[in-house]
Amino acid sequence: MKILFTKSLEKEKVSEKLGNDFAVDFVEVIDTEILKTKTFGLKNNSLIFTSVNGVKAFFENGFSPNENFAEPKTYNKIYVVGSQTKKELRKHNFGAFKLCRNAQELSQFITENSVNEKFLHFCGNIALDILDEKLPLQNISYRKIPVYKTELLYPKIDEKYQAIVFFSPSGVRSFAKFNQFGDAKIFSIGKTTTSEIEKLTDNKVITSSKNTLADLLNLILKHTSTGSL
């Protein structure tokens, strides 16, 4: 059984998890580059991170949040989307005030609980506009700070696969420009990525509820061991 991951991963770990019944290939469909961003004061702002790359670029540019609860006037609450984003934040010894599974869920939480805060969203240059569209309508202060650039690589893939795995909306768009989904079973890292896939194909999409690679691999095993693929 041939399966394509639209991201470079450690082949040994993936193959070990899936077993010998799978032939796995990896292709990069996007490339990211950190943008040099001049640092500025974060006082009185809450911070939003919706990707691992956003966290990496934030710290590489020299920003640093204030997580001292004893200083409420300068303390930065940190809101994140996805457990991998939270893990990246922990690498820099910072925690998340709120973890959400996707931008839609985060938008709803903020509009219901945090309308008086001012938000800075450290993101890529082509970040989805969900927060940008929702928060200002509620008179919530929100500003995007692009700290990395995403380039769509548009690879042409001649091989045919029985399953394809996607990790981001931009990755979906990059793949779809020169490739067909055919009758492949589609696996997706989360709801936001699935929404992008569903714009382009009627194929069934199996979506990770935990937004992690481990959960995706478990889903692949589950949906193949039952003979559904």
C-alpha cells in the first residue's frame, strides 16, 4: 500500500509505526523562511501563535513575552492553536494561557471571554484570515505580525498513491495546482486543513481530532486494518 506524506518526516519512525504493509514517500509542498522583524514592546498585549513556525520565528527575531503573573500591567497572555505549537512554546520555557484545536475555536473563545484584550498574532505571510475577519467585527483589537514567509512549491508528482496525508491549508493548495486527488483516501492534520481539501475534492477526508502526527498515524492504521482503504 503506497502512501504519500506532503511533508518531510523521519521515514524510520513512520515506517516503524505503520509496519511493512506500507510503502511511504515524502514530498515537500511548501517552504518556509523566517522574516527579519524589528522587535518592539509587547506590553499590554496578548499573543497568538497558530503554528510552530510562528513560535520559532518569534524567538529567533528576539521577541520575549512577559509571563510574570505578579505584573498584570505588562503580563502577556499567550493563546495557541495546536498541541505542536504549544510544545514549541515549551521549548522556550513559556506556557500557553489557552490551547485551541483550530483558529475557528480560538476565535470563538476570544469573542466569548477576552473581548477587552489587545491581540498580536505572530504568523506567516499567508496565514488564514479567520481571526482577521472575526475579531474586528466584535471590536476586538487584533493585528497580524508576519514573522515568516511561506512559499508554495507546486511539485508535480507522477506516482499514484492510495492515500495522501496533508498538514496545512497552504500545503493542500500547493499539491492541488499540478496534481489530482484521484480516488486516494485523504488524511488531514486538522479541521482547518480539511476545510481546504473539501474545496477541491469530494473524496472522503479522515481528520485528526488531536492535530498530531501520532494521531494521524493511528488513524491510517485504523482505516486500513478494517479494509476501508
